[in-house]
Amino acid sequence: MNSSNKQLSLSQRILIMVALALVIQLPPVIELMIGSGLRNLNYHWMPWIVTFGVMSYTILFFVIILWAYQLFKRYRRWPVQTKNWGSQIGWILISYLVLLSGVGALSTLNQLLYHQATTSNNDTIQSLAQSSPVLLVITALSGIFLSPLAEELIFRGVLMNFFFKASSFWPPILLSGLIFTLEHSSTTIVSYLIYFFMGGVLAFVYRATGQLKISIGLHFLNNLIAMLELIIPILIK
């Protein structure tokens, strides 16, 4: 166990992780509330409720990111293995191809076995984005920038450094993949495996390189392309 972790008991670390796992679910709840407000409130109150909702959403995300970053900075344990920019970009691009291949294969299996073209989580995101221009912008910005940053800090930066020895390699990767999949709504075993695979690849990249910014870059790239595939058909309708 890392000596710095002796400042916190195991139960304290578990409670912190549970708290982070819960609060990262709050921004989507606020987004749903904004959508409900847009549908049900009269026009006079709409600008106020939307403004308050967007401000709350953004502030909450930044508080979560700041909290997770402070924990990561304090308890990080693995040395940086990949330092030059060429190697970092190479890690991101090659890992994205691995991610794309694995998710593509599992998505095909999910469609064959359960007749689901997309996961429940992606269906929810698409429904929100289609419901109003305001939610389209919020969904795009959070999906491409805020969510990847917050999720990498929590499920890779904090989780993997909190509970394992400095010599551990696969156990933190597997735990990170497991917790990551539980945080995303799924309705079939295969869709759970999709998120487990994604979380595992992101965790492997961080553990192998010692650079959280590489897994963040990979998560950015993955979500950017996924969001473009979602948004472009909506915009050209």
C-alpha cells in the first residue's frame, strides 16, 4: 500500500469512491430536469429555469472535476512511462483502433443476440440531444469534454491509485473496468461487456503509460467521434 494512503483508512477510501460514483450521476439528472422544464413550463419561466439548470450543471461538473483532480494529485503512484508527444499520440490512436474494433464486435453481438443496435445509455443520450437545441449543446459539450475528464479522473486517476500497491498491474485495470460499466445504464449482458471493455482499455492505457492525460485524450477522441455520429444526422434533418 502506498504510504500516502495510510492517511485514509480503507473504509474512508471506499466512502470517497462511493461519493464520487454517486455525484458523477447528478449532472445527467440535472440535464433530464432541464429537458422536463423545457417541455412543461410556460414560456415566461423557461429562460430562467434553463439558465439556472445550465449554471448548476456546469458548476457541479467543475466541482466534481476539481475534487477528483485533488485526490488524484495527492495519491497518484505510478511513474510516467511515455513522455514524448509522438509516443503519446501513438498510444491514443492505436488504443482507439483497439477500442473501435472491440466495441464494434461486441455491438454486433449485442444486435444479433438481443436485437439492440445501440446501448440503453446511448439511447438516452440521443433522446436528450434530439429534444431541444439547448440540450443538444449541453449533451455535446459534456459528452466530448466534461464527462471524459471527470470519468478519467474518478475511474482511472482516483480509483486505480486508491486501492492497490504500486506493483499492481491487472487488478486495478479489472476493477476500473467493472466500476466503469456499472456507472453506465445497460440492459443486456453484452452491453455491460461493451462498457467493461471500454473501461478496461482506458485503464490499461493509463496503467501502462502512467499518464492520465493519454487516457483522457483517448476518451475525448472516442466521445468526439461518437457525438459527431449522433449530432450530424440531427442537424441535417
